[in-house]
Amino acid sequence: EGVVRRWLAFVESLYVETPYHSAARAADALQAVHFLLRRGGAARLLCTTRLLALLLAAVLHDAGHDGRNNAFHQAAMTDRAIAFNDQSIQVSHSLSLSL
């Protein structure tokens, strides 16, 4: 339990407080996915590995999001766009922070 709490605190620290892409939104996404898995019955359709991947994606998908979209990063040729070769810039950035 302590490991999970520390990891979740780490994930929360990755979020930049923007009006929309925030840690609160990540918690909301995680709760929505959990609801669909449990109450909607989707959990029975997935193996354990895919369930974990889905839950991790829900909580991490906007980590480090700066409030701008991929098109902005591409047009401005930001360091972030260059680092991820203009491919799924924001999601790639989020994933890189969590590894």
C-alpha cells in the first residue's frame, strides 16, 4: 500500500496545474475507467495486463501537459516537438515522464 501511495504522489507531482489537464482530471479519468470496467462489465473482456495498462494510461495520459496542443508544438518547433519527432507529442511527453 505504501508503494502505491508513493507512486501516486509521484504521478501527481508530474501534473502541471493547467485549467484542464490537471491531476484532478487524471483522477476523474481513472475513476471513469474504473466505473466502466467494474459496473459496465468491460473488465471481463480484458486480461490482467491490459487492465493494468488501461488504468495506467488513464492516470498518466496528461502528465506534464502544458495546456497547448500538438499543433502548437509542431508549429512553434518546441523542444518537446523536436524530442518526439512531431509524433503524438503530448502523449509521448507524458509517457516519458512516467518511465
